Amino acid sequence: MDIYQHFRKEEKEEIDLFLNKCEIAERNYQHVLTDFLDPREQYILQTIVGGFDELNVHYFGGDDKLERKRAIIAPDYFVPTEEDYEIVLIELTYPSKFVKLTHRNVLGTIMSLGIDRNQLGDIIVNDRIQFVLTKRFESYIMMELTKIKGAGIKLSSIPFGNMIQSSENWITHDITVSAMRLDVIIKHITNTSRTISKKLIEGKRVKVNHREIESVDFTVEENDLLSIKGYGRALIIANNGESKKGKIRITYRTLFK
């Protein structure tokens, strides 16, 4: 079976990486750890591991409700512990009476330190701010991350049992669409016209799984994360098949401004 035919051409690099990790786990009878994966990458890996009879894949990002997770590919007898995922939960303290920090502020500052996005899990914003990070960057970020938006901050590593719940309010929707084209999906998600959805895409205001997409006929699939500048984010949860009228029934969640 050609595994590539089930995915997009631009996902070949991820597929090759996951195949290599699976082959290492199978050949050496050892567990293999990935970087943080978004929902689409988790779906791709889950599909690939399904082709290896004696392998399982496990995910952990600090909490089941979190979006970004590291994966462990391992022989089916292996049961991973929390420590095997090599991640840490960091709480950020700052003078909240005088400055307001957002998800974007925290993400941008961390990445400006040279830390790749795939080394960073979810950023949780509520009355406090926490984020999940690969453990090997723990000491580095403690030394280097001292200010955000000019405000002095303090960092501390805390147990995952002390993780806060995000104040973000994702809303679930069930709709029918004529096609899984990006312009059609954006039209419904933003509750606008096809013309406006095309302008958003062609104006480089739409990303799918963190990649800028300019093709209006790009095919959207399950577990795709859409970012629409000026609106927010949407996650495609499921393609529920065709309705009696031949339209496609989908479930998605939105986090809009």
C-alpha cells in the first residue's frame, strides 16, 4: 500500500519522518519520542502506526484537553510514564495589574529566543499563564525569558496536577457544505460570502496547520486547524459523510475573537 496517497503532497516530509521513527521502534524494540505535534500531525502518525502490527502510539501534552502533544511510538507491550514524554509545565508570573499579556505575546517572545514551535506545547491563558515545553529547554528559558512586552516576569516549573484550565471558549458546530474546498469552508466558518472567503485566502490571511494557503480549491480534511486573520481559529473535528441531499456533513469547533 502506498501510504502517501492518503495524504497531501506537502505532508511528505512529516510522513517520511514518522515512517523512520516507526521503523526504528520496530527494529530496535525501543520507544521513540517525537516533538510536539498538532492535531493533523497526530492523525497522520496514528494512521502510519496502524500499519505496524506490533507498535502502538501514545500521546501526552500535559492534559487530555490540550491540543499539542508529544507522541511515543513503542512496542505494544510498552506502557509510558509521564516522565517518558520529557516535558515540563511552566507558570509565568507578571504584574497583571499593569499589563495584559496574550497568547500571541507569550508565543512570539518564546520563539524570538530561538525555540522552535515544535518544542513548545500549549500556552494556557486565564487569570494565570502557563505553557508546556520540552524539558531540555527548561534551564535555557528560565535564564533567557525575563520580559514580555517590557514587563518583568518570573518563571517556575510546577507539577502537571496544578495545570489551570484555559479561559478560551471553543464552540462546536454541525453544518452541511457543498464541498471540502477551502473557500467553501471559510465561507461557512466566517458566515460571510464566497467572494469574501476567496479574498481572505488570496490575501494571505488564511493558514491551514500553520501553513499559509493561497489556493481557494485547497481540500480541507479532518483534524485540520484553520487560522483566519481577523477572525480566529477553527478545528475540523469530523467529516460525517454525505447527507440525503448529497452534501457533506462536518463537525468543527471555533475560537473566534
